Amino acid sequence: MRDGQIIEEFSIDKSKSMILLGREEGDIVLGNPFCSREHAILQIKEGGKVFLYDLASKQGTFLNNKILEPFKYYPLRNGDVLKFA
């Protein structure tokens, strides 16, 4: 989100067990120069449950406006708002 507006929405390919999000590389490339090269991971567990995991990114990862502690799994729900950096 930027200024209260959603910048980008994406769906998750649950056939993968892990999706890398990063500034320049990864399964999902984030168009933000303040993101880390390898910023966060979406982990898909059996049964389709999805978790967000910050890779100690320099500017942080936010879930519903709360900064996440690095190296900890956070469950995601449909409609959650993610912010990177």
C-alpha cells in the first residue's frame, strides 16, 4: 500500500513449498529499491496454509501494519496486507 492505495495484488502458487520475495531476484520480484535482495519467504505447508518469514531484511516486513520479527513464521489469511520496506 502507498497512501492508502493497494499497489499490487498477487496470488500464491500453492504447488510450491516456498516462494522467495526479493528486490532483484526471486519468485516474486518486489519493485521497491528499499527491499533487500532476498527479503522474505512465503512458506506453503501441507494443507495449503501459508506463512510469511522475514529474512532479516534491512527495512523490515510488515503484516497488517505490524513489523515482523525476523526468522519467525507468521500465518497469513486471505485479505492480509503485506508491506516490504
